[in-house]
Amino acid sequence: MDAFIHDFENSDRLRQRAHRIIPGGAHTYAKGDDQYPVLSPGFIVNGYGCHVWDVDGNAYIEYGMGNRAVGLGHAYRHVVEAVARQLEFGCNFTRPASIELECASTFLQMVPGADMVKFCKDGSDATSAAVRLARAATGRDLIARCRDHPFFSTDDWFIGTTEMNAGIPAAIRDLTLGFRYNDLDDARDLFARHPGSIAALILEASRGDDPAEGYLQDLQALCHRHGALLILDEMITGFRWSRGGAQEYYGLRPDLSCFGKALGNGFAISALAGKREFMSLGGIEQTEKPRVFLLSTTHGAETHAMAAAIATMHVYAQEPVIPHLRSQGMRLKAGIEQAVARHGLAGFVGVTGHPACLSYFTKDGSGTPSQAFRTLLLQETIRRGVLAPSLVVSYTHGNDEIDQTIEAFDGALGVYRQALDHGIENYLVGRPSEVVFRSFNTMTEPRDAAPATRAQTA
């Protein structure tokens, strides 16, 4: 028990300061304190491979991997060296840098279904640009997003459809519709209810399970019959399902697609790619149709981010990254599922998703999804040196790290079992975590108000 992580003094001190000067205490909602247990690292100092260290000197095997943005591993040498070399020549100029053309060419070799690509800094910029382009190409206003997929953009067209829609006019919210994944009839009904009005459907190719045979192709054909575009969000599936993304894996050529996250192994770069007939509307050579203000970002083509993307794509092209992600994810899932069975927790805890992008569910004694039990599992794995808000592996997760993680989950699941039997209030320190999309905040319990629990003294 003495080896368990329990000291978060520096994190707790910095948390108080952060919330005074940063709304939410973090710049990404998924990284906020409300997403983690009271007993958790508040701030990371450095990372290497699949390991990170917090401000209190605690070490963890990490599985969030920068919210899935780090596919190769933290401070991956080939990428870092490419960035360092490029920085010596400057990072932002008045005219385009030649590396922009190199990066675009490399990307289009990796994603052969696209004819043109334009880079920006984050996924929201790319998806919102795709929406604008689809509206311009079709002359229509309505966009339909897949309701079963959790996030597409920070911009109003998407956030207006969530519980956290304060500040977004109803007129904007009404322009975005929803449809169900893997349900072609639902999409047909949508087009029937809004004839000639829908510009595009946007969805992820998969959240883990494969789509029904032919679903994506049939959905695109349906869009085209009704004069709409199909936009594929590849922020997560890109560089995890296949080197060319889920579109390559499932044999689809979407009208537009959006990449980010693992494209730069954590460096800020994203991409809007697609067919020439649509992408060219954002150019300066076509003269037949109105110009589209597609993407224009001061920092969108920073040369060091381009260097990171090129280096990352080279690794994917030359090394077995995708098979490694799949095999390590399968090893991790199998080991945790065995631990779940040993503790009699089948149905209460489970691992779901694609092997390269796993997550887990937690349920209470009645079988209802539970944030409190999720928080408890996070708390107990953190105490055992594993930081796993998800179970996303990287190229640097080796067998030893996977086996250590399984051992940590085994111990944490033992506490989970006791909490089911004796009451979670005896094991969880402080308040449970929250879902990101909620209309109102709840009162948060300060760390020093948390009572001692069996989990602390067991």
C-alpha cells in the first residue's frame, strides 16, 4: 500500500491558482478537473513514450495520449528531431513555405481518395470549413450530424445541438439536424422531411464496431441522390484504423474528410481534404462560382507543425504502427476482461471499441451507467500508476506496460467489487466526475473536505 500514489500537493496548489485565472482551470474540457477524481494529477510536467510525470513527481503509464492526438508516443524522437531542425529556419512567413507543398503531397499519398488538402490547427476548424464548403457547393443551409457520435466542433453549428448550448441563438441551433448511425432508413426519413434543404451529412466512419456492410457507401449514395455531400470526420479513425484512415479501411471515397489529432503526433495540425470539384471552390483559380472563404489561419501552416506531420506520416508509412496498435489493444482488452471475470464484474465493467481506440464502461449495482463508479475506477488505477481516462494505446506501449496496466486494473477492480458490495461512498474520495455536456455546473467539493475511506486505509 505504501507504493500507491497518494501525494498530489503541488497539483492541488496549482489547481486553485488555475481556476482563478483560466475558466475551467484548463484549455480543453476533457482535461478539466470535473472529468477526474479528487485524487488525481492536476498537471503533467513531461512525457516520454507512453509514460508521463506530474508536478508531484508521480509517474504513470498513460492511455489518454493527448486525447488521442499522440499515436506514436510522447516526445517521439523522429518527430521531435524533425521539428527541431525546422525551427532553426523559422516557423511562419509572409508567403507560403515550400514545406507546405511537401506536407500536402505526403498527405495525399497517404490518403489517396482525396484530390486536394488544406491544413489548419484543430479539428473544429476543419469540420466547420467542411460544413461551410458543403453549404456553398449545394446552396443549402441545413446540416445533419450523427447523433450517436459525441463531438464534431466547438463552433455553433454543432455545440448548439448539445446540452451546453448557452450563448447560441435558436436560429443557428435549428440549422443542424440529427440522424442515427447504421440506420439508413433514419437518413432516408430525414431527407424526406427536409426535401432539397440538406447540404451534407457528417459522421465518423466508426466509434469502434464496424459499420454494417455497405452502410457508408449506401449513405453516400443516398446523399448524392438528394444532392447532398457526405463528410467523414477522421479525427479519431485517421492514422489508427489504417494509414489512409477509415475511408481506406472501409473502401469509401467521401466527398470531404477531416483529419487531425494523430496527424502531427500531438503537434497542432489538422486537415480538410476532399474531391477537387468541392475543394477548388475555396481556391482562386475557379471563376464560375462564388468564392468560398474556406480556411485562412495565421498559424495554420506553421512549418514546425508541418515537419511534425511529415515525420509522423513517414513513420506510419515505413513501420508497422497500425498492426502494433491493434495487437497491443487486443492484449490490453483481453487482460482486463479476464480481470473483470475474476472479480465477478461482468456486466458492470467492460472494454469496448476498436483495438486501437478502446474505452470502457462502468455501471452501478442496478446495471445503470455510473459516473461515480467510473470515477472510482479512475481513482484506483491512478493510485496504481495508470492514467487511463480511456484505453488508447500508442506505438510505444510495449508488452511490459500493457501487463503492468492489467495488473493495476486487477487491483482497482477488487476495490470496485467491494464498493458494489459495501457502498461506493466508503471507497470514493470526494465527488464523482461529470459529463462534459451539461446545462449547469454542480457545487464541487474541495479536496480537503473529502472523508477518509476504506480504499485509503485498506
